[in-house]
Amino acid sequence: MSITALSPSASNTNSDVLSYDSAGLPVPKPQDDFQDPNVFGQPLEGTLQLRGMTVEKRMNSGRLVKYGPIPLIVAVCGLFLEQNGLHVQGIFRVSGSVKRVRELQRIFATEPDFGHNIDWTGYTVHDAASLLRRYLNGLPEPIIPLELYDGFRSPFIHPLSQTRQLKKHEMNEVIVKLHSLIQQLPPANRQLLLYILDLLELFAKNSKKNMMPASNLAAIFQPCILSHPSHNTLPEEYTTSQEAVLFMIEHFKVF
């Protein structure tokens, strides 16, 4: 996979999640005093204007797929994780070092490079995974905007809540609906969603070694992909959202 830089871009910080509870839900850490006006906590479009990148991936079929522009921090962390973390047990679940992740946050929020030429020496894949989640969880709005929240969830509300039990024609209907909804996303959100789903599908394919099947990855990434503030304390609601994210990971190639 190759990465091509585009125009410079970056954002503000949020306290993040460097540990997770038994259900895979984030446990917030206290905020430090680092203030970032460029990357973390900033709207997606603003980050892309400051520093965006295009990611090129050669699929097994030989077809070249391009994602972008996506935030530089996502592209750089994603590449590092693909190259070094595919077979690491507990990737995305095991926390990185709070100290090192804060150091990385400063690097990716500092002009003029914004982490483009980062030297990963001394940092682990768990640090990179935690940093990626910190950025995504810090977006002011989930990757799927709130106005499309209900649409993406609607196929997974009872009685079609268990996606693995869908009949073939029902599954095709869900795929068609989600494909249409993905096309309705703003371009920046669509490119970021497809890149993250691609990344998660790749890690899920290696779950025999990393012990992170698609269901675990869906539980961990659901808050930053498909969530709504009015449902944050309702377990049955984030379970429905997890089903939607799981379906998109498992059927990523059709999207």
C-alpha cells in the first residue's frame, strides 16, 4: 500500500479513551492541559483543509483503490498498524502508554509537519491504535452524521436485529439500502468511513492471530462510526448500532 500526501492540514484536543471496559466501551481518561487548535476535536472538513492525504491500496484482485483525502493522522497511523499490528493480540483493545500517546498527539498537532514524517521508534502499535481512536472519538460528530443515524440503523431494528440470521433476499435488501446511504454521506465522511471499514475488515481477517474478530472491532469502533448523544446511556441502542457496524465490516467489499 502506498500513501500520497495532499495539501497541509490539522485540530483541538479532547480527553480520550486509553482503556476499555469488559463490554469494549471506552473509559475516558482525565483531560491534560494540552490545547490543540488544529487536529484533535476539530471538524473533519477543517482537518482535511489543513492536512489531508490520499491512500492507495492494491487489492488481492490487483485493482487499485484510492481513499481520500482522509486526515493525515488516520492515514499514517493506519499504514503503521497494517504494517506492524495485524498479528498483535488485542490490537485496538489493549491500551497504549498514556505518556507516549500524549507525545504522539502533540507531534500530529504541531505545524508544519503535523506528523507526516514521524519516526515511530520507541512507540508501539498499541500507542498508534490508541492515538487513532483518540482522534476518531474526538470528532465533534461521528463519521456517519447524525441526520443519517436512523437510516443506517433501521435494517437492524427488530425483527432483523441478528444480521447473521438474515435470509439471502433480506441481506441483499440491507446491502442495497446501506450502499445508497453511504453514497449520501458527505464526500469526506464517505472516504473516511470506507477507509476505516477497509482497515477493520483487514484486521478481522487476521483475527485467528490478533484475537480481534469483527464483532469485537465493531463494539470498539461503533461510538466513533455510528452513535447519537441521546442513546449513549441505552445499551439496547448501542447494541443495534454495533450490529450495523458489524454488518458493514463483514460485507465491506460490496460497498
